[in-house]
Amino acid sequence: MTKNDRANFGSKIGAILAAAGSAVGLGNIWRFPFETGNHGGAAFILIYIGCVLALGIPIMMAEFLIGRRSRANTAGAYRQLSPGTQWKWVGRLGVLTGFLIYSFYSVVAGWTLEYILQAVSGGLNGQTAEGFINTFNSFVSSPWRPVVWSVLFVLMTHFIITRGVEKGIERSSKILMPMLFILLFVLACCSISLPNASEGIRFLLQPDFSKVNSKVLLGAMGQAFFSLSLGMGCLCTYASYFRNDTKLPRTAFNVALIDTLVAILAGFIIFPAAFSVGIRPDSGPSLLFITLPNVFQQAFGNIPLLALLLSLLFYVLLALAALTSTISLHEVSTAYMHEEFNLNRKKAATLVTIGCILLGMLCSLSLGVGSQFKLFGMTLFDLFDFVTAKIMLPVGGLFIALFAGWYLDKQIIWEEISNRGTLKVHIYRLLFIGLKYVAPISIILVFLDQFNVFG
Ligand code: PFF
């Protein structure tokens, strides 16, 4: 394929929304609340915001400029910008990371479909908090139901991917993102008006720094990479479809801002609701699927139709937010197979789909019938989440920063960031310091701290 045959996003806003669609997903609404809950609340959120500013935005800009300059999939991008070197492994590591994330992510995405069905059939009506916990636990540990849903989700993703970049990815993001934002806002208002919600708001707003340790730092860093879709070449792949007049700094700021706002809004939905019904904030991955049905029940139990409608709308939008992210995860591997192995797009997408379905099945079964099988004390599902978010993404981010900060020609960086000198870029120096020093040093320090190097 020649460079000119490559697809492009049709508009600048389309590019922002597609990248934001990748960033905003289960990471914000499902993962951010339980990581915040596990790591003590407000202090975690402040450190998280620090990670977005100091690491997230510079690395996002680096991914953007590498992708747009090379106009290639992530592995091809490094090969093109540094021919004959080993940097290509950074891109390949990204493809592998994306594939592993996709496999456990599609399992949780499948859960949203089950909850849509439960909402429609009235299964969520009239249950107690205890009832919601039991429903969730028996569903995720059942052998076939979650598997069927996750397969369905991967097939939906496959369908959009095969429709291409502009019609599939861009058009779906333009419709879904604004809808999601409005609904989250409405739900946050409902949640903070529940009885005892103030305890949850305090948990979100009052930092207790005495709880901060290396685990909290690693958690916040991993969450920032996961949530912003960074460290695995996803945004690099999307940027390869950006137009030449797309402003990279502005796009990066907007995506980071939208993503962080959605995560914080999700916090304002989950924690007031969790405290209101007495559910522990550190109850892990089940938090969202247990507290939310409870919010609807508690807040609107006496108007069942409204409870049904809101829960239905919420799970539909959650599924759609997940979909815009699975599309981006799928695209990384599809573009790689398509361009590196000269397969046509459909064939490449089909291979990725089959692989993800198989690995996703194993992840799903590891929560039920396969739960005795553990590696490093974790189920396959937890292991994939841990290894990708807390090791592979930060390592990927480290190498992306080193590549852009130390290896890449400064002229290339300047040309891409300033659209070949046509934009005034005030943060250019800051970006450089971020990529050259701040990002690599802080990622390495957080890792060393994990191994107790500092005592
Ligand atoms: N950022 C997505 C989320 O927050 O749900 C997840 C994700 C998508 C991670 C794409 C990594 C990625 F490349």
C-alpha cells in the first residue's frame, strides 16, 4: 500500500473525538473508580492528575507526532523513522500489549451487554444491595454467559473496523461521545443527591497523603497510561490517519481534558452511591456493576419505569464507550497485520478477531470454572490487567519518551508539533523537558520504588 492510499479522518473534530473515543471507556468508568477506591481516594486522584500532566500529555504528543510523521502502523512507524535499528521493538511491544488488553477488556465490555439485557427485562428491579452482589458474582463466574457476550462484543467491533476509518471509527465517535458526557452528568447529579452521599464526596475530595506509597504511585501511573490509551501505539496508529492541519498540541490537551473529566464524573457517580448504600469503595472490579444498579434502585425505586430507563441508558452508553475503545484496540493490531504482512484489511481484522475471542474466553473462564488456576497468585484476568497496565504500558511509555526525547531529529519534532512552522507553540520547551527528563526519570523511579530500592 502506498502512503497515499491510507485512510484519513475527515475533519479535525473527528480526529479529536476518535482519539477521545479511544481514551474514554471502561478505564474511566469501571477501572478508575476501583483503582481510586483501592488506593484511598482523593490523594490517588491528585497524583493521577499529576501523572496526566507530567507524563500523559507529553507522551501523547510524542505518539501523535510519530504516527503522523510516518503515516504507518505503530511497528512500521518506528521502522520508518529509525531504519535498521531495534526501535521497531517498541512498536511490536505495543501491538502485543494492545492485544492482551483487548482480550480482558472485551470480557468486561461483554458484561455491559448482560446488564443491558437485565435492565430491559426488569431483572435489576426490586433487588437489595446483597442481591446485586450475588447477581454479579454468579453471572461472572458462570461458564458460558459472559463468554457469549464478550464474543458478541468482539464481533460488533469487527463489524465497525471492517467499515474503515472514516465511516466506521470517526462517524461512531462523533455521535457517541457527546451522548455519553450528557448522561454521565445527569447520573452524577442523581448520585450526589442520594442520602449519605456526602461521605462519598468527602472520600473524593479530601486527600489523605499518609496513605501514599509506591503502590499508589504505580497505580496512578498505570491508570493514566491505561485511561489515555498511551504506551502501546494506539494513538500513534490513530495519528497516522490525522490530516496535516490537525493541531497536535491542542488535540492532546483536549483528549486529556475530556478523559480526565469523564473519570472524575464517574467518581462522582460511583462513590456517593457506594457510600450511600454501604458498599465498600475498595470492592474491586465489581464496584461499578454493583453500585450502579443500586443507585437506580435507591433513587427511583418508587418510579420503576424511570429506574429501568436510566439503567438501560447508562449500560447502553457504557457499552458504547467501551466500543469506541475496543475499536481502537482492534485497529492497532489490524493496521499492523494489514501493513506489515500485506494482508487485506478484512483478513487482518478477522485474524485479530479470532485471536481475541480465544484469549478473551480464557480470561472470562478464569473468573469462574478456571479460578483455581493462578499465575503469580492471580487469575488470568487479573494478571493481564496487572501486567499490561502496571508494567507493559509504562515500559512502552518510557521507550516512546526516550525515542522522541533523545533519538528523533529535533527538526522532525518541531515540524510536526508546529505543523511545519505554521503554528505558534509555546509549550515546545516544556514538551522537550517532559520527554527527555521528567517522563523517563519518573517512570524509572516508580519502578525502582516497587522493588524497594529506596528502602
Ligand atoms: N483508554 C481506554 C479506556 O480508558 O477504557 C482503554 C484503552 C484503549 C487502553 C486503547 C489502551 C488502548 F490502546
